[in-house]
Amino acid sequence: MSIGSDGLVGRLKRLQGDRSARNFARQLGLGEGTYRALLRGGKPTLDTLISIADGCNVEIKWLAIGRGPMRAGSDAEEVDAGSPSIDSDLLRLAAHTVEKAHEAENLRLPPQALVAESAIAYNELLARAEDPTDRDELESLLPWLEARLRKRLKSAREDPGTGKRSA
């Protein structure tokens, strides 16, 4: 399933409803041209996906690849109201760090891979922090995250193996 496939276009149209593309894009804080490009099958950036998911109150995984519940708690399982939510600003910072590390190694990730790698990086930040609710601590770990990613990328380049992660 591709981010730029008809599946994403269908999900966007579903979210747009009866609103005009111009008004919907404006409500999401997107340029009309950016939104119309997505409707023509263009590939979104992670920031664009986050803006749409936040603006429409939908799960980013559902938006990006059509898997999982459209909204948290909309499947058969109950979601604990006290469960943590994703800090979209921190996710953007993690995504920027992932992009920066890949660019430093002259690599470019496809959008779907960037979403997946950004989610992994976000979780690594939370796991590394002594207090995952302390924003300053999390931001101070970004250089550590970038160094870790670059080391992993260099190692993969030197010993490419199969390209698959071990179980």
C-alpha cells in the first residue's frame, strides 16, 4: 500500500466531505496547491501527514497507509483515557533528525519509510529519557538520537547484509 495511492486520496476525500478543497486545506493549515497535489496522487511529507491527522483528529497510521482504526478508540478495543498521546511537535523533531541523519549519509527515505523510522526514533527518545514527560530532556536527547542513527546507517552501509532487521 503506497502513501500516494488512490487509498490516500480516498481517505482525504472522506475527511474533506462536502467542504471545498480550498477551505479544507485552509482549515488544516495547508496550501491549496499542496492539498490538490495530494488529491492527484502526490506523496505527502511527514509534516503534511501530521497536520492532516491533527486537524482531522485521525490516527496517522490510518491516514498514511489505511491500517488500524481511523480514530483512537474507534475499534472494538477500549482505549484508556489516561493513555499517553503522541506529542506531534516532538514527532516532527524526531522526523527532522531522521531526515538529517539520512541526508548526512546521502540517503533519501521514501515517505512511508520516513514515517516508520520517525515513529521508531520517537519511541527511542521516550525510552532513553529518565522522564519522558520532560520536554527539555527529550529535546536534549536529539543529538544523541542523530549520532545513533548515523552510526547505524554507516554500519549498514559498510555491511549491507540482507537489508532486513533481525527478529
